[in-house]
Amino acid sequence: MLMRAEREALVDYGKKLSLEGLCPGTSGNLSVYDPDSGLMAITPSGLNYFETCPEDIVITDLSGNIADGGRRPSSELNLHAAFYRAKPEARSVVHTHSVFCTTLGILGEPIRAVHFMIGAANSREIPLAPYVTFGTEELAETAVRFCGGSKAVLLANHGLVTCGGSLADAFELAVTLEYVAQLQYRARCAGSPNVLDDEQVDAAIERFRSYGQK
């Protein structure tokens, strides 16, 4: 079985996404990329995370050619592949339909710097890409273009995409940004949120470069 360890990790993290409430039902998708082989392990289309086995994970190249697996890959395969092409440092992509990130996307708002934790995305705010039909190459191209140098992008009326140097990194960023989005929404409901300025966010971004156990 190709990429057995990556397949097992995707099964585990799919359950975590569901338990965290980031992907209701069969929504959302995850992938891991191996640059040495040029292959990507990606979750299958429309399969419940708690019913997914390692054998259900699909292995493809970045053109969508299936190298191993009997399931149909996620409908957002193009989206994942586009991020790996655009961001050579990325090893994992996580796409969620989390409530507060999606709510801001419906409101037509980026995730703003209402909390310093936004610095984890290497960005002063999480940009908002305009609405495009799911599963299309146009969505993939639009998401990557609007993401720019950030590690995440909101998709209008859709959800969130994060990428990272590992599956754990991309997952944790998705959790973090849902928290920041919730703070923004709640503060917005209560009044006018105080947004950190560029200098304050840049200082947080710099601190994140040495954060955690390297």
C-alpha cells in the first residue's frame, strides 16, 4: 500500500476535524504531499470520516492521476494540488467548513487581526477569495491567487483552506483560525472590534518563528 503512514494519519485527522466541529457531515477534505515521489494522499469524496479506512484514502499525482486506491478522490483535488504547486514548502492542506470561518465568508469579511494568534498564518489578515463553484479548477486558481503569502485563505460562502509543513501544522492552524474567526464574530456582534495594527501583527509573526518545540 502506497503511503500507508500518511493514509493512517489522514484517517485519524479526519475524525479530529469532525470532533472539533470543523467539518459537519462529509464536508471538508485533507491531504498530505510527498515531494520526493510527487504523490498526494487525499481523503475520498463524500465518505463519513468515522467510516473511512486507510484503504479508502486515494493516492494521486498533482494532475489527478490515481496511483493507488479504489475510491473517488475528494472533489477538491484540484484545490489541494494547486496549493502544493504554488507553495513548495507545503506538505499538507486542510479544507474545512467550520462555522465561524464560513460565517465571515458569508458576511464578505476576511479574518482580521482581532487576536495575535492570526500571526500563526504568517499574515496580517486571512484574505477572502470570491465565491466560485466548488470542485472546479477556477476555484483552485482563485484560492491560491488570493491566499498569496498567507498560510490560509477564506473562500466566500464556502469555508477555509489552510496549509502547513505537516498535517499537524495545517490542522492546528485550521483550529486556531476558527477560534480567531469566532472572536471576530462575537466582538462584531457586541460592538466594534479593536484590530491590531500592522506593526503589532508583524511583531507577533516574528515571535511565531521561534514558537513551540522546533
